[in-house]
Amino acid sequence: MASISCKQFSDYLIRRAEHFDSDIVKDITPTQGWVGHVSTGSFPSGDGVTRQFDKFHRVQPDLSGAWENVTADGCVGTPCDPSETEIGFGYTQEQYSLQTKSYKTQLFCFDLIMSADRAKEQFSHLINILKDSSSIIVSDRMKTEAFRIAGNKVLTGLTGTGVNVPFTYTSTGNLITMTPNALPDSILTIDILQRWVQPLILEGYGGANPLPNQMFELVTDMETAWNLREGNSSLTNSFQFTDFAQGGQLYKYGITDAIGNFGIRVDPAPMRFIETAGTLHRVFPYENGAAAGGYGGSGIKGNVNQDYIDAPYQIDFIHHRMAMKSLTRSTEQINSMMPFAQRDFGGNWQFVMDNLGADANGCVIENKRRNKGMFIADYSMATKPERPEWEVAILSARQRSCATVVAKCAEFVPATYNAQNYSSSNDACENTVVVTKGAGAYPITIDASSVTCNGVNVAHAASASLANQTAVLSFLNTELSELGSWVASGASNVALEGAVCTAVTIPAFEA
């Protein structure tokens, strides 16, 4: 049997081929917070899918006529029958309709789930991901609906035309593509935004009694917010930092920063577009690809989309939460003799096991053992454009933050690499032990395991016939190198340099 050294040991314990941590990590995805920033309500059941409403409008009184002097003399003028300036009124009728969209997961089999590793933990994460998806789906609907109903759709700037230029567009595929009649060539600036202060005040954005420093809500991304501030360092505002800090006056409304008359609410995923032949193609923050890591994986995952990061056009909003109302379809029992299941159209996920449809091969899914099921979610909503004149959708050119390349100082001399020593151990104690040559003449033979270190024989092979000091040193450095380095000491002696031995004997050498 092969022997093992004192630095080795036998180990026959069973080893698993793979080891998994007890916790499971999931991606963190910003949920594009529009939920909570739009007025909501319910769409009544049993009353059609399209509704109309009346909206009465302000009328500007005729202020052009001169005021008449009051007279107290008789037979002069018509004091009891003054002339009158008529004020009329008007209203418009608007219409809105229900829209629907449904989602589902893949089909799950309980028999397979029972044999899955950490099934409870996996499905806990899956359900959390589905809940995040609902927030993303509804938020995206709200921002696309805000663009659709916006009473003001403008370009930031157009050479030779000016700023805040109204534009029209044609759209297909739920705003996936959009063909505007012109494209902006200016980024969004605070000067462009400030031009909306007076028009929106007159439209009633600030109510019947707007504040002297009326604030408007700008919805944009963090890069644009930074550019608005840093690009206009001379602009200041009268708001205090505590207004935007957590727990402050405006933080509860999602406002975390401000410039000029605009409080900024950050949307981590605003609508962005890439232009091709005059058509704007919407790009989304993530692209799905294979979920494969360095040690395996399966399925798909959302990867950050570089086309979205570098997209040249973006839509931002001057938003008012009362500009539109998002109405979720409500359900109610029709008759006690018709116990239909109560539906949820707000995107709450439910697990279903009946009428599962067909599989990938077109075969009807049989579920008599009730061991198959999937998650589904239904969305059915309408958008009521109550005050679209308060919503401004701004299509702007965008760029990533401009980076300035700063050269290093001429006098800076970079270090050149030298061999590094990062050892944290103290130097070992070094001993030099001299072994004196005896009176015997060469050649000599050193017997096996005859050399001692600190009085203990050391295992080594026997030597051949050694004719001189050089041959002795060659043998010792071959067989006993673990003790240190063997060197010549004078014309005939040998010495051991190392930290292991403080006393050494070589009987054949010393005889």
C-alpha cells in the first residue's frame, strides 16, 4: 500500500456534487411608480362598456365695454333699466371606454412541485414577482393613457419654429411605434418648463386661488432631473430642503426635488423612443433573454436594455393627478340564482385549475386529478379624461450626461510596478549548524536514515560512494532538502542553514 506523509490524511466522507444556500435571491425591479399618482375609481357594472359625461366650461366675461357713470338726475338716461352685457355658457361631451388585457403563467404540475428543491421558497418568490408585474403593467398603462389624453402634446424645440411646439402623430401597437409630424432637436430645460406656468394657472391647474409660488409636478427620470438642476446653476427656488426630505411637506406626494416652479417626481422608466425613417419605435427598459449563469439556470430573465439607456427621445409629463381618472371595472351579482364567480379586474393574481385550455401541442389539458394549475390575472380599465388641459406631454431630445475628459497633471509621475510583499508572517528563526569533517579519508558512504536532527534520526536513502565535499553536499541537498540548505563551511566541513534543526550529526562524515 502506498504510504502517506504526516501532512496528508485519509477522508472517506461523502461529498455532494453541488451545494445551495438556504436563501433564494430575486431580481429587484423598479415598479415605475405611477400607481398612487392618478385619481382612481370604479367603472359601474351592468351599464355598457362606453360612457359619456358632460363638462361645463368657463366663459370669459366681456370686459371690453366702458363702465357707465351713475346719475341721480331725473329724466336723464335709463337708471332703472341699465344696459346689459350678456354672458353665455357651454359644455362638451366626452366619451371613454373599457379596455382589457389578461396575463397567465405557465402550467404547473403539483406532482413535479412536490419533488422540487425548496418549492415553498420558490413559489413565494414567484408570487412576489407576479405582484411586481401587476404594478409595472398598471403603471405603464397610466403613463401611456396620460400621453393619449394629454390636452397639450408639445415638442421641446424645433429649429426655426421655437419651443413647446404642438405636434400631432399617428400610432400603432399601443404606442410601440409613433410617427410624429416633427421631431424635437432640443433637450428639456427649465426655461422651456417655466413657459407652462402661466398657461396652466389660467387653465385652473392651481385651483381657484393659486399660490404665489404655485408648484407643478414634473414626471421625469433622474438623469433629466440632474441636467435640469446642474445645467442651470444660477436658478434657485424658495423651497426648503425639508420639503422634499422623507416626512417633509411634499415627500408624501412623491416629490423628491424641485427647480423653479416644478417639483420633480422620478419615474425610473419613462417612455423612450428610437427613430427610424421618421417613425419613433418605443423601447422598453428590459429585454428578455436566457436565464443562464456561470453554474446553470433555466427559463428567461429580463436584462437591462442598452438601447433604452441610449434612446435619443423621451416623453416627460407636467402631471396633475386629477387630470384623468383610472376606473377599474367592478363586478356585482346579477341574480341570486346565478352564482357567477366574483371577478377581479385590477390585476390581482389567482390560481386556477379548471378549463385550462390547450397545451403546447394543441391538446386539451385534462385535470381530473386536479393536480395542474396556473396563475392568471385580468385587467379591465377605462380612463376618464376629466381635465386633460392640465396634462402636458413633452417629447424631447435626450442625451446622457455629458462627460468632460480631464487630462492628468503634467507633473504627475505614475508609479511603476515593483515586486510586492504582502506576507503577514514574521521571519522564521534561521540556524546555521556546522558539521565538522572527521579524520577519516574519502571516499565515504552515508548509511540510510543515519543523519540526526535535534537528536532524532531523519528518514533518507543510503548514499553511493562519496568522493569529496562536493559529492556530500549534493547528496544532502537531494535527500535532506526539507531540513534547509546544505552549504560548504571552509575547505572540508559542511553547514546546514535553516529553521528546523539546532543540532545535526552525520556519523559517517564525522568518523
